Amino acid sequence: MNFAVAIDYTASNRAMNDPMSLHNLRSFNSYQQAIMQVGAILEPYDHKRNFPTFGFGGVPMYIQPPQLSHCFPLNGNVQNPAIHTIQQILATY
């Protein structure tokens, strides 16, 4: 089983603090819902439960100096972008 997650951080999604943002963390947003729903179905089929997880079109906090990246591992580890379990993906997001 190969399941990877990619999250769109482009400006078209609006800033996290904007109530209309797809990344608004005041409630369970669309990205969180999609990751949880698809992940709940697929996670049991992967015995390792390690899923490569990427962001694109954003400025990762771990890149210094801060700069736009078109593809970055959400966990900051280029050599091993996998995050263990869907719950941990959501926590890292």
C-alpha cells in the first residue's frame, strides 16, 4: 500500500487566521476532514503506518531564511518525509 499526503498551502487558500481559509484551525477544516476520512480507510492496510506527507506552495517554518517552497516534507526531513499514523499527520499539520 502506498498512500502519500500533499497539502496545498498556496495563497488561494487564504491565511490560517482568515475565517474563510481552508486552513482555518478553529474548526475541523476541509484538509483535516479529507486526511482523516481517506486515511481511516487506507491506514489499516499499511502495516508500517508511515505515510510520506508534503506541503506545497508555502513557506515552511524550518527553512531559514524563510522562503516559498513548491514541495517540502511536512516533518522537515527531506531524507524521510514519512509521518507515522494519520493522527500524527493531523498533529503535524
